[in-house]
Amino acid sequence: MVKIRLRREGTKGRPYYRIIVADGRSRREGAFIDQLGTYDPLVETGNFNIDVAKADEWIAKGAQPSETVRSLIKKAKQASA
């Protein structure tokens, strides 16, 4: 199954994440199919950037977003409206 999830980047104590589309069996830092955006949990405001159109396209194809990614997509849609 294809999943939309977070891929951890950065250094120890200073993480940031890429929002990716990957096979559900691949490792967290393993191969991925497409990158949809970024998420920085240490920044207070404007801490994520996501291509909502691409995310909707992948969800329409059957990709399952994780809970965190689902909430980020929801926030991005609210911010753009």
C-alpha cells in the first residue's frame, strides 16, 4: 500500500521532516516515490509547506496519509481558503 508520511531529516536534536509518498513497506529514511512538502516542528508559525493539489491527487489514487500528514493537509486547506 502507498502511504503519505513523514521522512525525518536534520540532525540530532534539530529534526525537520519531508512529507513524502512511499511504499508502506519501505523504511522511514528509505526510498520514496514523490515529495509533497516539508514540516519543521521547531518553528512556531509557518512550520509546514505542502502541495495540496499533489496530495489530493495521490489520495485519489488510493494513498493513505498518516494521522500527522492528514492534519497538516487539513491545516493547509484551511489556510488557503
